[in-house]
Amino acid sequence: MLKVGLTGGIGAGKSEVSRLLVERGAVLIDADRIAREVVAPGTPGLATIVEAFGEDVLAEDGSLDRPALGAIVFADADKLTKLNSIVHPLVGARSAELEEDAPEDAVVVFDVPLLTENGLSGLYDLVIVVDVDPATQLDRLTRLRGMTEEDARARMAAQATRDERLAIADIVIDNDLSLPELETRVREVWADLTTRARA
């Protein structure tokens, strides 16, 4: 099994890269998806978040109101740390279960947005960073996700810097590219990963 950490700043296009890797046969463990699972209605994770941040973080249907929670934690580093201390252990435990279920010869890609910030690079055989110019990030967040520029800049500032991410990269995928160019690059990376997995 080859364990690959995949990371990149918000709006870098990590999801597109992970989708292309899965198409080629990677087993994906998506921390964001798991993070949603572990705070779904009725879970201990959601109950702990409500206890920490109050009923205002609940939507009318009883699910987590992500924008409301985001407005609280992205404006206050201590509150963000508190949220991470609740969610990350739950995500870690679920990720370990999924890893155990993967075939022995698999290339397992762990899509981890905060891999750099949390010093997790040592958990993987290698780290892929999806890299993009900050101006491209800002454009994608405002144009494609409908964020205000202020909100987008706050989210970007809450993450590791571009240099910090690149410092832990074994492989860099430049995503200031067209989709066909990105597909070509991911094909090259996949060939490298499968070679390493067999070695």
C-alpha cells in the first residue's frame, strides 16, 4: 500500500485532482467528506460542537449550519483551534477504519485540506501539493463559490502559506492549468505512484 497525502489551499482544485486519481484507480479517503459524516445530525460530534459553540450553529433541520459556524471560527483563532480539537480526532479514527479496508496493493490518497497546518506529512509515504497562484484562488472562491472577497481572503489567511505547503511537497501539481493539461499532469503522477506502490 502506498499512502499519499494530498493537500492544497482552498480553491486550489484538490477535489478535481482527487477525482482524476480515483478515475485511475486510487482509493480516496476524503477528510472533508468524513468531517461532514462525523458531525451529521444525531452524532456525538455534532452534540459536542453545539455544546462548545451554542445552538446558533444549528440549521432549522437540526444539521450543522456551516456558514454560521465558519463565521464564528474563521474570525477567532482560538475558536478554530477548539473546533479542530473536536473534529480532527473523529476524522482520524474514521480515516483509519477506511484505510484498513483498502486492498494491500492500493494507492490510498488521503485528501487532507489542513495537512500542512497540522504537521501531518510524516503520516504518508509521500505528499502531493496542488499548487495555484493566490490570485487564482481568490478568483475561484469569489466567482465559483460566491464568497465575498473579504471572506475568501480570511479563509486563505487561516490556512498555511503557499511556501509552507510547497516545503512539504514530494510532488507538486500546478493547477493554474486548463483541464486537459491538468489531466495530462495527473496521468504522469499516477504512473509515478503506481510504480512506487509496486516497488
